[in-house]
Amino acid sequence: MSITDETLYKAMVQFRDAVFDLIDRVSFSLSVQEKKELLHLIEHNESGVALETLAWMIVEEQKRVPKDIIEDILRLGHGIIDHDHMPNNLKSFAV
């Protein structure tokens, strides 16, 4: 593995771990099935999709979550998830 490949791999692992930790922190508001779906995406190297899916779960199910969860979703998704693919009213579900 080259230095560039190693750096990219480390960044991907850090992102995956951050998304996993975020899902763990918000698990109190997720159903068992929702959590399984998100973890399945992460296990298949789809952490960005898991993050986007989590955002839509919050909005579609009108889940009230701590403000720091919303901020972390937006921070982690910045530059990775197309802004048009995220719910535009996500911030309104922060408490």
C-alpha cells in the first residue's frame, strides 16, 4: 500500500468509525430495524449512505434528537453527501 493509499484508507476508516459512533449515540431513538439497516450499510462500506439514511430517518419519523447529533450529521456529511440529497429541514429536529 502506498502512502497515498494508506492515508486514504485511514481516512475511510476514521469516517466509518465516526458514523458508527454517531449511530451508537442516537440509537436511543432508533428502532431495532432502523439500527440494523444503518449497521448493514456501514458493514458494506456505505457509511456515507448510512449517514444520509439516518438524516432521512430523523426527518421522516419526526425524531427529536440532541442538537449535537444533527451538527455531527451535517459536519460528517459535508463534502461527502450532495447537499441536495439531505433533508433541508434536518436542523428543525434538534432539541
